[in-house]
Amino acid sequence: MLKLLIADKAYSSWSLRPWLLMTEAGIEFEEIKLRFGSPTYKEDFKTYSPSGRVPVLILDNGQTIWDSLAIAETLVEQFPQKQLWPQDFSKRAHARCIVAEMHSGYQKLRANMPMHVLAKFPGRGWNLEVQKDIDRICQVWKECLDKNGGPMLFGQFSIADAFFAPVVTRLDTYAVAVPSYIRAYMDRVFALSGMQSWISKAAEEFEFVDFEEPYRAQP
Ligand SMILES: N[C@@H](CCC(=O)N[C@@H](CS)C(=O)NCC(=O)O)C(=O)O
């Protein structure tokens, strides 16, 4: 069976992406959890991950796939029937653009509003640069929802929703003011059974970790 290595569900935004993708798509996997609170976490991560980061997917043949986007693309190839990208060529190209933009961008938001799915920090971390990222994200979501009619960014749940799920939690945790149609999309993401399951498991396994650099720089 596929194995997915992830870190603490409260904090690990990159882990949430493939976990939610696989869970919502009904792709079975064994979860291996590494903990940020472990004094040896860097070595633990390195044992499986050449980059020293999670998530990592371990294929049935033992090959390790690190980096959330490489994992998503590998799953697309392994499970074509799951339609993890939109089926329409132009929607799929659009989805790839916004996922790539998420994967390589929004640094100000990521650095100043790190994911914590169990916390409420209204107003913390906000500044004008963060707001620029938030405005761009809202524009991206609005365009998708207007074009594709919802309920998810490309109609049915896809890699795009999985990649933005940690942003949904951040906007909620930091009580960022957003238009009602954006809040409505966020609520639909929170209502996904995979999301509910992630958050309740995060509460069960929660361990406080007093993050300092470098994690805060790479949330
Ligand atoms: N680009 C990577 C980012 C992975 C990443 O930064 N993961 C964090 C956890 S959410 C991590 O492993 N941090 C450990 C560290 O920086 O020491 C991906 O898409 O998977």
C-alpha cells in the first residue's frame, strides 16, 4: 500500500495537501507521522526525504516522491480514473497555473500567517504585503468560481482545492476579512469530510511546538 509521510496536522500545511487529495479521492494509504516536536525531527525527516521536508509519498516499489506537487502529479499518473485534475484541457491548464502560483508564491502570507488549524489569532500577522497576497488569492478563487460555477474551484474537488486548503484555514485562523462568496467557498472546503477528519485528528494528536526559524520561514 502507498505510504504518506506527514508531520503534525495542526501545523503542517504542505502535508495537508496530498493527505486531503488522497482522502477525498478515496486513494488508500498508510499514514506515517513525523513530529516537529521531536528533538531529532530534522534527522527523522531526512531518513525518508532527500529534501529533509514532508510530505513524502512512498510508492509500492519503495521509491520516495518528495514535494507536494510531485506527489500530486505522481498520483494523477497512478490513478487516472480519479480525475485529480479537471478533465477539460483549458480548465486543466488554468488549474495548473493557479496550483503552480500557490506552490511557488504567496510568501508573505505563508511567513506571517503560518497554518494552525486549531487556533484563532484574529488580526495577528496582518500587514499590507500580506493583504496583497490575500487580494490575489481572492481574485484567483473568484475567477475560478465565476467561470466554473462551483462548488469547488473547478466544479468538482481537484488538486487546486487541495493546494489552497491550507490557505482556507489561514484566512479563518487569522480572521481575515473576505467577501461573502469567498467565505462561502471556505465553508464548503471546511465541510469536506477529509477536511473535517484532518481537523479532528489534529486536535487528538496535538502537541504544542514553539516554532522558531527555520520552520516559520517555510510554513
Ligand atoms: N515545497 C515543499 C515544501 C515542504 C515543506 O516546507 N514542508 C515543511 C512542513 S509543512 C517541512 O518539512 N519543514 C521542515 C523544515 O523546514 O525543517 C512541498 O511542496 O512539499
